[in-house]
Amino acid sequence: MKIAWPHMGSIEVAMTTILDELGLDYVLPPPSSNRTMQLGVKAGPEFACFPLKTTLGNYIEALEAGADTLVMIAGRGPCRFGFYAEMHRRILSELGYEFRMVTLEFHLNDLPLMARNIRYLKQGKPLRAVYQALKFGLAKAVAVDHIERQALHQRYLDLERGTTSAALRKAYRKMRDVSDYAGLPGAQRECLEMLAAVPKREVHDPVKIGIVGEFYMVLEPFFNLDIEEQLGNMGAYVERNIWLTDWIRPTGNNPIGGHHDRESEAAASPYLTHSVGGEGIHTIGYTVIYAREGFDGVVHVLPFTCMPETIAKAILPVVSRDVGIPVISLVIDEQSGKAGVETRLEAFVDLARSRRRHASRQT
Ligand code: SF4
């Protein structure tokens, strides 16, 4: 059995740790590229949401590299994420690939199905070993989220552009190589120190930008056209509301993002009173929260044809007017280019910066 999964942010660190701990074989798809996108776009239905196509491209490249078992996290609610695994399975089967699709649903109501699928994946390994591997992998993922957050917060201070991102890449490798649970806190500390040691310039009162939107697009740098890095390089202090380990946590408690789902839902309630699937309600809620916290602008990232985020996009102009924070929605698909997004972000950051200067002159 050779297991594979699509790229999504730092998920690779947790997945490889869990599988290495269990001694299970896996195939890493090549890093996402234009080829990945073209493969997914060609094989996927035209009106499928963009992440379905990009993850399909990852799967095709993984199958080409010898994978025979594909893992997909499943979702629920009024959005198409719950159909991904089945759509991938049908499309890839019709293309002639032979494989088994295994879905993992991180929801308390679906524990029996989750247990069945884990039983298949664990290949006879004792449950205690599975528990230890999951504990280790998830602890690593939490540590990586903290490291990523530090990088996100400090990138705008880089004396030399790209040094924080280079240190972050080194930190990913270091965390991936940690082979025992006891070594995790020390490795996390070293990675944070490595980031702290990046030479920095002095910046007072930076422009502050929040990123909200569809979970995959917020987490996956290749397909969101490195929005975080672009904003940091433009001198913006950046925060985002979606973190891998918050997102898979079933309790709604978000220790990395810092706000419980209930808090964000309450903030969204004057505009949206129920979930519309995906992160739609939190896109609204966090826009309000960022305005309350003194941010100067919100970048909303959504894939083309995403239903929950299209609903949020329609509501955001009213939220923006009411809470007094500019919002830009970037709809991303296979036609989007980094240069075009960069131009729009530059204009937006300039607007947010002048708004901040204006506000500080008033006080
Ligand atoms: S949140 Fe949007 S893009 Fe993501 S799976 Fe749901 S509909 Fe598709």
C-alpha cells in the first residue's frame, strides 16, 4: 500500500510523521506546479470549484509516482467539499487509474466511519501505535502552526526580502525531521529562535491586514499565489483566521487563530445568522473582528465558483461600510496570475496605509 494525499499548506509535516511512525509507505506528489493545475483542470468538470481541480492534479501526479491509496479529508454542510472524495474517485477511475480512496471525517458524529477507515489504513498495527502516531503528528502540526504564525507576523520586518520565508522553509524541514515526541518542544523553540534571528528593520505602526476566505485557498500558498508573502513583502503586518490545526479541531476552539467559532459567529450575526457552508460565516465574522482589533484592511481569498464564499462576498460590502474597514475579494482560478494579484494588492495596501495615517492624524 502506497498512500498519497493532496498538498495543503503544512499538512505534509503531520501526515509524513504519522505514516513514518506507523511504518506505512507513502508517496509525496511533486510540489504543486502549473502542470498540477493543468492536469486537474483538464480532468475535472468545468464548473467544479478550483480546489477540486488542483487536488485532482496532485492525485494524478501521485498516482503517476506509484500511489495506490488516496486519502481525502471529508467535510459536511451545504458545500461541495463533502463530495470531493467521491468525485475524485469517479474521475480518476474513469481515467483508468487503479487505487482505493479513503475518506477521513474529523467529526464526532462520524467516529465509526473514521474508525473503519483508520482500521484499513493502519494495516494491522495496534491501536495504541495509531494513537501515539496521531498524537505525535498532531502535536507537530500544532508546533508548525505556531512557527508559521511567527513568520506571518514578522515577514514585513525583513531587512532583506525573503529571509523570513527562507527561515520558515528550514523550520519545516527541521520539524519534519524530529523523530521523537520528547524532542518536539526543543525543536519548536529552535525554529522560533531561528525566525527571531532573522535581521530586521525598525518599523513603527505598520499597516495591518487580515486574510480571510476559503480554507484551502488561505492555507495553500502555491494556489493562492503567495498572498501572505506578497503582503509581507509590501510591508504589511499580516494575520489570518484559518490555521490547519484549528481547522481540523472539532470543538470550534481555535487556539492558534485566537477566537472561538462562537465568537466569530456572534460577530457575523448582524449579517449572517447561520452557516452557509465552508468558512462563509467566519469570513464575515473575522472581518468584523479584524475591524474591532484595529486592522486597516481585509483580503478575502476565494476560489472561482465557491458557493459559501460567493455568499460572503455579496455581504462583505455592507460589512465593510458598517465597520469601516476596506475589503478586497480576490477570486482565484486557473486564469489568475501572480502579477495581476500583486498589482491589486499593492493598490489595496496603499489604500489601507493611507487610511491608517489618516486615522492616526485624527487621534
Ligand atoms: S468551501 Fe467552496 S471551494 Fe471549498 S469545497 Fe466548499 S464550495 Fe468548494
